[in-house]
Amino acid sequence: MAIYMTCCTFVLVNEIENLRLPQKDVALTFAAALRSEAAGVDKVDWAKVGEAAMRRWKPSGWLRVKRIGWAIADGKIKP
């Protein structure tokens, strides 16, 4: 059974803007957004998500979130 997310852009931007959420939590949502988009459930506005991320983190922080998110989405690490 697969679980997908809708409103991915909205959810990701809100999580990124929530300063209480650590990068690992945002990476989990990033992974869910990747899977949902790949399944055709939702279309993510990655430019909008990236802009929000750059307002919160340095490029290295956003890159860390994406690396963790991709690894979770690919099943290389467990959430």
C-alpha cells in the first residue's frame, strides 16, 4: 500500500517556514512530495519550495535536506 501527499508545495513551504521544524522533518516531507509527484498525484512547484528554503537556510542546508529526502525516497535510509 502506498500513501501519497497532496498540496505538496503548500505543505513544504509551510514546514520550511516553521522554524521549530528541523531539517530532518522537512526532508521527510520532501521525500513524500517526491513520491507523490512521481506517482502523478500532485505537481510540486519546486521553484517556490526552493525560494522558501533559501530564505531559511544557506545553500548547504537546503542541499542537506534534499540529500536526506532523496535517500529516504529511494529507500537508502529509513525515515
